[in-house]
Amino acid sequence: MPRIYDGGPAFPGTWENDSDLNQTAPDGTVVPPLGVRHMPGLSMRDYFAAKAMQAMLTNVNVAEAPNEKISEWAYQVADAMLAARSKS
């Protein structure tokens, strides 16, 4: 299956352990003392799909559609947004 372009990370960040003990980052990774965990966040594709789905669900006709269809439509919108974004 071909890899789908996801637009890269939407909200990358880091989680720093500034203590002298191992700590667990929000993603479950153990970070050693004074260590840093780079966290990519969700992809632009997932972010766009979530925003599209949120808007779709405000339409009562769409909200009554099967969840699988709504998800599929949301990712179609996200892919169109990524394609338009790459043209500019």
C-alpha cells in the first residue's frame, strides 16, 4: 500500500525531564534524567480531517451517515486541502 502524504507534523513539541529520576512522557516513553523526548504531534492530514469532520457533524444530514463514511469524507477533504496547500 502506498504511503499517504500526511503533510508533516501539525504541532511538534518536546517533553523535557528536568529531574534526576526517570519520568514517563505523555506518549508512554521513559525519559532519563535531564533527557528530552521529541514528540511529533498529529499529522497535518489528521488535523485537517478532524476539522473537516467537526464541521460535517454540524449538518444533521451528514451526522446521520455511517461513521465510516463521515471519516472517509473527512480524509477526502483533508487530502484536497493538502493538495491545494502544496500548490502555493
